[in-house]
Amino acid sequence: MKNLIDCFKNKKVLITGHTGFKGSWLALWLNNIGANVLGISKDIPTNPSHFEHLKFKKNFKTVIFDVKNYKLLNNTIKNFQPDFIFHLAAQSIVNKYYINTLNTWETNLMGTINLLESLKNHKKKIVTVIVTSDKSYKNLETKRGYSENDLLGGIDPYGASKSATEIAITSYVKSFFNSKNNNVFIGVGRAGNVIGGGDWSSNRLVPDCMKSWLLKKKVLIRNPNSTRPWQHVLEVIHGYLQLARVLKKNKSLHGEAFNFGPNMKKNYKVIEILNLAKKNWSEISWKIEKNKKIFFENKLLNLNNQKSKKILKWKPNLTFDQRIYLTIDWYKQFNKNKKNINNISLEQLKFYQKICEKK
């Protein structure tokens, strides 16, 4: 991890969406290696909140406003003068993007355009990683892994807004950040099916299970045989950091997208996650709901991670068992002592970093 410390220590790093699930882990990692972090979020999106349980002692500041506010965003970037920006602010919770579709489009698309507009007159050299999603790809109902040059075209409000965001990014890179004197360098990170401690979002398998289990309730499982290419949040955050580090050194990657996903040898079923969780937390229980109509579900969007492996020297270092263990243990420790979450999260971060150093 020395290369990341050398890259980010004492550097000014701005994170949008830092109070969310992935944003809070990214903030923790950067703060832990000595970066000077400024976080922008419109609110605390969940209760409980991983971010609120973390205790940042120094070199960390939070400002609360919506990235849809161009004036505030532009002034914040101008005043802070960051060396790096990680743009994670988005509307990603399923029930919200169907109920409030307009806000989904405004946040995901216009929020990113506001960021790009703010960077147009930026004089200082700056590396920006914009996080989109595996849902940006057009789903062709194929089992093969999608590569970065495949067609974009999400069909639901979330996926469509992310696809449109990527088109907007490309247009700005080609139109405004393509001169010889350009100081703004942009990379796009695509990932999906992220699990890990501290996720309290609605309508996701792990958070929904944990909310019930923490109340000693039995979870109702509707689709035990559904599969996903599960990956741990620290693996994905590591990918974002590597993208920023390599892009800083290799400007020829400007404007390119990178997939961060597990190796495609096997997608694991929900029931496999539950059985493994049970081994690590014996008190939990569930019930499979039978005789329910199973609605049509698109085939999975598997990501081909070869480009990230080759160029960024990134790879998914955790085994499936380790991903589940870290996730379940985080919530198990949360159940024991909520006040100790900062230490638990740091311990898991250090555990992951040691695994990376060995491989």
C-alpha cells in the first residue's frame, strides 16, 4: 500500500457523496493514509450511518449541500483547490429512483455536469475519478463479462441516468479537457453488487437481512437461488484509488473507463451467502418464501476486469469466504458495541491492506 500512501499523503482530496456506504469507506481509507479530505454530501442518507460512527480526528472536513447546486459546488472546488476528486454522489436506492425519477436524473446526470462545468476553468492540475455503475451497460442478455468498450444503455431510471452521465463525461473530455495545456484528467470507475459492513440502504440483500437480524427477526427470502457477482467494498475502493494514482502518472488514460468486479469463475447464490453467514453468526435465521410468482429478471451484468488488472495492476484479492466473513463480522461487532465501529472498520481496512501486500 506504500504506493497509495506516496500518492495521497498530505494531498487535498475532495469526495462527493462521502456520507454514503462506499463514500464513507473511501473517506476512512484516505484519512488513514494522511490525506487532507473534504467531503460534500447533501445529507446523511441512512440511519444507522457508517459515516456517523467513524471518528475523523484531523485533516477532515464536511460541508453539506447538494451537488445539484452548481454555484456552491464551483465555489467549494475553487476555494479548496483539490489535487484529487472522487465523485460518488448519486441517487442509487432502487425504490427512490422509481418514486422520484426526476431527482435521480438531476442528481446523477446534472450533478456530474455541474462538477464538469466547475472544472472547466480549473488552473491547478487535478485528477478526477467519476464513479458510475455496471448498470451503465446495455444489457444484451448474455452471460459473458462486459468490457469497457461495450455499448452503454441502461433501461431503468438509474441505469439510464448513469449511461447518460458517461456520454456527458465523454463530451466534456473531448470538448473542454483535450488541449495540450489541459490540467484536468478524468477516469471513470464502473462496479456493481458491492457488499460490506456499514451498508444500511434499503432493498439490498445484506442490509435488509442485517436490519432484521439485529432485531432478532427471521428474514423472509424470496429468491434463494438468485446469483450475483458479489464483491467487497474495500476491493472496489481500492480500484478507485488505483485508478486515480495511475491516471496521475499516465495522462494517456484520460477519459477512459475501468471495470472493477470479481473474477468470473462463479457467481454465488443468495442461499450460499446465507449459509456462510450462519457459520459466522449462529443466531441468525431465515425462511424461504414458497409458491410465489417469480417475475422476469434480466440476466446478470458481469464485468470483465482484465483492463483494470493489466493497466492499473488491480485485482480482487479477497476470496468469496473472506468477503462474506468481513461483511458479517462487521455487523456482528456493530451489534455488540456501536461505539467501537471506527476501530472495527480500521481493523478491516488494515486486514485487507495486508492481504493486498502479500499478493
